[in-house]
Amino acid sequence: MKTNLRNSPDQDLVQVLLDRLPELAVLVMEDRPENANFRRNPDDPREHFTNWHQFGIVTHTHRVVDVYENEVWDCLGSWGIAAAVERILSNTIDGVSKKELLAISLPLHDLGKFARDIRYVGSGWIPDFDDHEAKSERLILAEGPVRNLLRAHGLAEDQVRYVARCAGLHFELGQMRYEARHSAAGYTLAFVSSERCRLECRRIARRFPEFAPEIGVLFLCDSLAKTDIAIEVQTDEEIEMHTGWIIAEIQERGLDPRLIAAVKQRPVNIAVARTYLEMVFPGQ
């Protein structure tokens, strides 16, 4: 996505960030034995919880950008809210639209995963990506290579803060999974149709009123980019009916069998994003 940043020698900052992401990843990683392979190959899918992500972090990030540029707006249009979202994101910060700045946040949204912690479980260790959204925000705001790169390509202070906040809020709707644990339905399409889900959507929107549309768009982008194994369904029963096909597809591609959870969760995430955004833009 071309950006029209003032005084910027390179207009395509999104692509610059994507190209530099492996380098930035290593710069923010802890230099410890457990990260030896991660430092050599920041895009290794094995370093990214293969039960929830088909791709390594770098590839996932490229896919998030692609989804934003090529899929999300058609999706929003099919829900009848694309124009309303565009209207809000057309507002500018120091002469640059929020839509453009949100695009700039996407290559950096998972930067905090590269600065992961390590948790020891039994006799081994596993990566800990908890709070990676907040880490991404802090890494963008901190004096260092990321902030320097953004400033070198023309971003003003308020623009940098907006980009950082988008990264920090990109998975806010993911908290819905924890709310669903207290529901008899669990994290399902039935839960998304419930008043409990709608109340949680309202709570999130009211907590972050200045970023309410962005939260929905970011979650939708992230959800669509976790796996390219997609099922079109309307009910939880239809999700279960696709189980055999999903298993066969995962086996044929040689992917982690546990990825079935991410494939089945994909339509639920999409439904959460739709419910949330339709609440933010009622009557559109």
C-alpha cells in the first residue's frame, strides 16, 4: 500500500517494513540459547505455535498485509459497513489518513512475538507469547531501531503513537475467547449470537472509543491470516461436518494435526469481528 507521508523519501513504507522485518526481529530478540534457531530463521513455523498458526511470524505478517489490501474491504462491503469504516479511517493525523497509518502498523503488529519470553514446563521449555501485543506497542514507541526507521521515513510523533496503539490493540477481540469460557456454549458461533458476546463487544468499544473501528479491522485481518484452510459455514454443526475434510487437508499438506483447532475457530473469529463492527456501526 502506497503511503503519502510528508517529507518521506520512500513512499512505500509498508513494503520497507516488511522487507526489514527479519532484521528487526533479530534486533528485538533475547540472545539466549533457546532462541538460537529463532535468530537464524525468524520465520520458522515451529517457533510460532503450529497448532494455532500455519505460518511463521514473518509469513503470517505478510499475509496480514495482503488481507488488509485485498480481502478485508470486500468482507466489510458484504456486511454493509465498508463505507462507514472508510469514513472514520479517512480522518487524518498530521495529514495522513488513519487508513494508511493502520496499514503501516500491520508489518509491526506481531513484533512483540520476537521478543518472546520462555516458559519452562516439566523438563522442557516453550515460547511464551503472552502480552505480545503490548510488547509490540512498547517496541514501536521505545527509542531504538523501529522508531528510528519510522521517523526516518517521515512519520511524526502522533503518527508513530497511532501506529503503536494499533499494534497494541490488534488482538483485543481475542479476549472474547476468555469470556466464552464462562459460557455454556464455549467459543462457538452460538456464543457469538448471544447477549453475553454483544455485551463484551460493547465493553471493548467503550473502553477504546478512539480505536473502536480499528480493533475490529485488525482482528479480522489477523484472523484471516492465521491459516489458508478456510471453510464457509453458518452454524457450529456445519463446522463439525467439515471435520473429516479439514483433517484430510492438513494431512495432505503435512501440517501440524493440531491446526484443526485454528481452522475450526476461523469462522468464529470472523463472526466475532462482524458482530463487533456491526455494533460499532449500527444501522449501516
